[in-house]
Amino acid sequence: MRVHVFQHVPFEGIGSIADWLAARDAQVGFTHFHEDCVLPALADVDLLIVLGGPMSVHDEAALPWLRDEKAFIATAIAAGTPVLGICLGAQLIASALGSRVYPALEKEIGWFDIVARPPLAHEADLLQLPPRLRVFHWHGETFALPEGAVRLAGSSACANQVFQHGRRVLAFQCHLETTPQSAQAIVEACSEELEAARAGRFVQDADTILCEEAASYAAMNAVMGHVLEYLVRP
């Protein structure tokens, strides 16, 4: 399996996804947009993973590579390539599908539950998520659902946490891949943002974020593995 990762900043990596890829002897390539903007040949990609970052999908003037990235994502979706978007990655998928990305009413930073929407009778082939799951968040923007997408889960702060578009595209506003190490990295790198947002109703302080129980990481990372298996299943 050939996997390509779009990474936007050094402190938001693939987290627990690394173990899933290693267990399957996947060939993994990266585009590190903070270093270079070299895109792969789509024919060489069996799974595209688009990670998070502090920038906005609208920052094309300062970060012109965003245009090429969104175009690549749109082409991958049209070609039927499995695509997973996380946080900014989910917003990039929404934008690539022609949907609006905009500032959320509330920033959501820390550990909060997402609640799955019960599937309808004709939706048996959609990704099935746990009814309620405690997950890690770090975002200040959100998106409208793209045409043809199905909302799979939401949270108290953000209605559109997870959506599915067709059989091969999944977008998560939250971070199921987070490990204790990656939580530490983002807290350290984004401490100023965290301090500025601390008055928010859905913003935890650094100590609360970093003292989360190991069981929360384990349950969340297990669902991340389930998501990946679903995407690559024939």
C-alpha cells in the first residue's frame, strides 16, 4: 500500500497512524509544505492523508501552495482515491468540494466528546462510529457540509465534526491520531494561541489537556485505526 501524507507544520504529524502504517508495511511518502511543495503523482497514491495546521484554507496569498493542494485533493476525490482529512485537512476537503470554510462561533481546544449521528436504514455502508467518544480538538474554523456529504458526528461546540463523501472520503475536524507526544508538541508550539483563547467555553488549559487519561488516547487511537481500515477496504 502506497500512502502519501500532506503535512503542513512540523508539530502536527501522523501520531498513532504511524503504528497502523508500520503494521501494514506501507510505503509512506510526505509532502512537507513547511519545507517544500512537491506533490506526488496521483497514480502512485493508494491513500492520501491530509493533516492539520494553524493556517486557514483562505491563506492562499501568503501560502500559494494551498491552491495546488486543494486542486490535488479535488482530483484525488474525483479519481476515487481514498482521502482522509484531519482538522485543517477536513477543511481543505470541504473547500476542494466547493463548500464554505469559516470561523466557528467557539474555538474548541482540548478534550471533548463527539456524538455520532445514528445511521439511517439505507446507510449501512457508511463508516460506523461509537455513539460517543472523547477526542482531542484544536480548531477555530469550521465548514458547511459539501453537497452530497453525510454528517457522521458533531460536538457541543461544532456541529460538523465528521463527514463522509462517497465511499472513499472521510473528514474529521477532531484529532483521533493524537498521542501524548503529539499533544505535548502542539501545546508547546501553540501556547500563545492557547493563552489568547483561554476564556472560551470549550478551551482547556495546558495542564488539563496534558493530564488526560491514557484510556482516552487508547480508545480514540483505536477508532482511528478503524477509520483507516474502512477507507482502504476493497
